Amino acid sequence: MTSTAANPGRAAIAVRPGQRRARRRRLLVVFGMLAPALLGLAIFFVYPLLASVYYSFTSFNLLSDPVWIGLRNYQYLFTQDPNVGTAALNTLWFVAIMVPVKLAFAFAIAGLLARARRSNGVWRTLFYLPALVPPVASVVAFVFLFNPGTGPVNLILSWFGISQGPLWFNDPNLSKPSLLILAVWVMGDVMIIFLAGLLDVPRELYEASSLDGANGAQKLRFVTLPAMVPVLVFSLVTGVIAALQYFTEASVASAVASGQATVGGGGSLVAGYPDESLLTYTQWLYERGFSDFQLGYASALAVLLFVVASLCLVFLLRKVKAFMPEESSL
């Protein structure tokens, strides 16, 4: 009789069926645990995405069956829509200006709080509290504060000799900067993430850099930023995606500042007031889809937004990886 020691190949072959069965059981367990998440992903993401792609090639108004029209929606989007260009440029302003400014202020405040030695918890709470305010309430409060006639901000400016204060949300040139101020005020959620990342940087690295004669700027460049790369990338990507979908604040500011909506309810949204300066891409998508009931064209707008967001994500990840040191590359 031949022993397994004399023929190890036979022993390995004998074990393989058992290994396959064990591997199958493990895979079944894993897929069973992932089933709820996968099912939710399929129902709430994959299916709506595929349905939007299909409807973007149709004429659909929710009241009748969709009619296939090919590329007409996309042709109208790129060549004939009078407002999509303005909406895209306004959205680009929020992406290119609001996101970096908000992240810079949040990072600066987090750096100050990381160095604070007294009343640290109180300051963290004060800077984080605005992030807990609902967006609609924040916008209504800011429109009241920046009211050109009776707002407290212009009243304070009058004390310094500025009798005719800015129009703020009623001025097409200042409406977006006014929302930028609001975005900086509610930066507490990003600030907390940055603060956690800063507190997680090993103190030994700062001590070693001090022994090497590094100053504050060099410590920031060669110690803090490389250690914060994952946090910075996460905040940048989520900030850009949120800015591409900027809707609530701009819509409420337009409605309240125009006087067509009141705090107690009633009225209607005035998209883009004043002079379409606050008309964002998602606002225009909403107007065409749910005010004009052009769901096919709105789906084309949504598909284009998804493609642009995906390209921005790939671009940001590639650029961040190219400019960061190898130790912190993604």
C-alpha cells in the first residue's frame, strides 16, 4: 500500500474537494451578510440610474407612457436650452470657490482648536453648533440678517458710516458670496473631521521635525499635510459632490429674498433670483422635471450631472495622487 508521505500529490488531491466546499460555505455566508446592502444598492441606486438613462432618450411627462426620441433631449441640452449654461456656470462657481474656501476655513479653525489648551470643549461646541441647524432655517436666518433694509448687518455697517449698505441676497453680484458666508458659518461638520485627523498625527513627528530645525510652515508642509491626506481627499471629494448638487440653500435664498415665500409657509420658489445668479444645475433640473413635467429631459440633465461628477472624482483622485509624496499616495 502506498503511503501519503510517498505520494504527496494524492494527499493534496484528496483535500481539495473539502477545501472547495469550505470556500463555498464562506462565500455563501459573506454574500448572505451582504445581501441587504446589495439589495438596497440595486433598488435605490442601480435601478434608478438605469431608469434615468433610459428615460433620457424618451419624451416622458409622468402622465403618459414614455416615447423613444433618441438623442433629442441631449441635442436640446447642448444646443438650445437657454438656462443650462447659466446654471452650470453658477454651479461651477460653488465648486471652484465655495468648496476650497470652506475647507480652508475649517482646516484653520481645526488647527487652532488642536492647539487650544483652555476651554477646548466649549470652543469645539460653539464652532460645531451651526452645523446642527437645518439648512432651511440657516438660510432664512441669513436672509434676515443680511436684509438690505432692516437687517442687523447693514445696521452695524451704518455705525461705521456706511449708510447705504449692500443688497446682499438681492444683488446678483453678492448673492453667491452671501451663500459663501453661510457655507463658512456651517463648516462645523468638516471642522470636526479635520480636528480628529490633526489630533491623530503622531506628536513624535513634530518633535523630530523641531529637532531638525523645521519652522511652522515646514511642519505643515512635510508633517501635517502628508498625514492628513486621507482626510483632505475625503473632505474634498464629498465637498465637490455636494456642491455639484447644491440645491436647498440656493432655492430657499431665492424664494425668501424675492418675497415669494414666507417663513410661515406659502408662496412659490423663484429659481435663480436675483437675475438667475442663484440658479444652480440641480434647480434647473428640478424645474424642468417637476414644474414643467419634462421627466425625459430632466433625466438627461441628471445623467450629464452623474457623468460630470464621476469625471471630477477621477480627476481629483489622480491629481491628489500625483502631487502628494509617495508615503501618502492613494
